[in-house]
Amino acid sequence: MFFAKETAEEYQLNPEKMPKHIAIIMDGNGRWATKRSLPRKAGHKAGAEALEKIIYAAKELGLEHLTVYAFSTENWKRSEEEVGAIMDILRFYLKNYFKKFVKDDIRMHVIGDKTRLDQDIQDAIEEIEALSKEKQGMTVHIALNYGGRDELRRAVGKIAQDVAEGRLAAADVTEDVITNALDTAGTPDPELMIRTSGEERISNFLLWQIAYSEFYFSDMLWPDFDKKELEKAIYYYQNRERRFGGRLK
Ligand code: FPP
């Protein structure tokens, strides 16, 4: 007879096969709110609270990097009201709550094109990154006005400029040169990518970095996502065979 694995203990995570880096597409805030007859912004607020819990859960599990998709280059197309509400939540967390993470030894890092964000948000990002840059516990990368294609476009621009100004020969543009020109330079690629809410798409997230990532699609809406579901995703990852294009011996 098959019994659902009810508790995290039953997932029996192997400490030697823990991923170093998990990336998450936090999807389903809007549906979570609609199901409760609440405005969409209430879903985003609940989503931010879920994120806070997942950050601590990831740290307890010993992850080194957690990257979350908070606002994409495409999200500007939402209503002015919704964009404003998401920006207000980000503002609040950046200016107040993230300091608590820093006290708990967490480094905060933002990826994406910050230049389109309001100046006070850009200043708050700069402040929290500087304040937390020596923290060793875990790094949280928040993707803000982020798009994988836009990140590649910006990286290609930087490399082209290096070539045009004679610092780099075109023949020397290796995969490492591209990796190091991305917003994620210095961060290992995610071994595991999670998307919530039952959708099975990448939506322009970390296109270069997920070349060999495993994927876990959860039916949970993001505000309901918890430590147990994170452990389930890791359990699933640990029990897959990773071949990197090669053959298992
Ligand atoms: C996707 O759900 C979620 C977003 C576009 C916003 C995610 C933002 C947060 C969780 C807040 C982040 C906060 C901090 C502090 C970084 P959706 O609105 O697309 O949901 P739906 O598909 O059900 O409509």
C-alpha cells in the first residue's frame, strides 16, 4: 500500500546531496487572493510573508544561495495599481525587514536592471547590499526588473564594449566570459529550479544559468508554499539522476 510521505523526516534528505543553489519562480499570489475574495495586492503581501519563511527554511537546510523572481521585465504590463502595490511591498521590505535578515547573517543581493526602479528603491538596494556584503550564512538574490534575455542583452553589450575598446579579442569570448558578465557572476548555477502554482514555464528566468538545472513544479500557490514543500522539492531533486549530458557509469 502507498502512503503519502507526510512529514519532512520521511523525505530523508541526504545532507551530502544538498543543492547549493535553488531558484524559485514565486507564482500564484493573484489566484491565492482571488480565491479569498481579496485584492491581488493582498496576495503579494502574503507572498512576501511566505518568502520570509522560505528564506529562513533555506538557511536552516544549509543552502548557500536562494534566487527568487520578485518582479520581471514583463511585470510592468500589469495595472498601475498592482505594480505600485508590489513596489510598495518591496520598498517596505528593502528599507525595514531586510535588515533583520542581515542580522541573521544573510547577504542580500539584487539582480536585474535596477535603473528603471524608483530612485529611493535603488538607494535602498545599494544600502542593503553594502550592509550585508560580508555575511556568510546564505545569499538571497532578489530578481527585480529582471529578464533572462535582458540580462544577456546587457552582458553582450558589456562584452562588445570590451572588444571595441581593445580589452578583449572576439576570439576570447568564452562561456566563462559570458557567465562573468551576467548579474549572477560569482554565483554557482542553480541545481534546482522550483515554480509554484501548477504552471510549467520558465518565463524568462535565469535562461543561461539553468542549462543543467532540475525542475520541480509544485501545485501550491506561492503564499501557501512552506518548508515542507521545499523539502519535498529537494527530496525529488536528490532522487533524480543528473547526467550533465554524459552517461551514468
Ligand atoms: C506572481 O504571482 C508573483 C509576482 C509577480 C510577484 C512576486 C512578488 C512577491 C512574492 C513579493 C516579493 C517581496 C519581496 C520582499 C522580494 P501572480 O501575481 O502572477 O499570480 P497569479 O498567476 O495567480 O495571478
